[in-house]
Amino acid sequence: MTDPLARIAAALERLAPPPPSSADPLAHPAYVWRGTVLEPVRDFRPLPLDRLHGIDAQKAAMHANARHLADGAAAHDVLLWARAGPANRRWSKP
């Protein structure tokens, strides 16, 4: 006879949807992490860099980072701009 808890666990495994697959990082220009998977940003509209004012040091760092990446060196993520909101208040000036 089979253990009832094992049977229930097996039934739940069969009913559970498969985990979503991660997006192809080369297929889209922007992504967001959702839990443990990478999802493409469908409505991505980047701002031209000349419209971003007061962040010259960050723009220079991003440009140098992109140049390093293009030359085959390691590169890092860079955040130049984010929407205003409670999650971003800790980064704003008092």
C-alpha cells in the first residue's frame, strides 16, 4: 500500500504548473527579474542620454562600462534612472 501523504504530494506535483522559463537575454533590449526568472520588458522606451541631466558622472561610468563590454571585458549593470516612488525614496536627496 502506498503512503497517503506521498500520494497527495505526487498528485499536487502533477497539478502544479511548470515553472516559467527564463527569457533569452539576447532577444530583447530590456528585462526585469520576476521572482527567479528573467522576463522581457514589452513596452521598453529608453530615454536618449542627452535628456538626462545632473548625472554626468553616472553617464560617463555607463559609457565606460559599455566600452569595456564591447571590448570583451567584464561589465556591470548600471541604473541611470528609476521611477519615483516609495521604493526609490531611500536614494533621493533629503
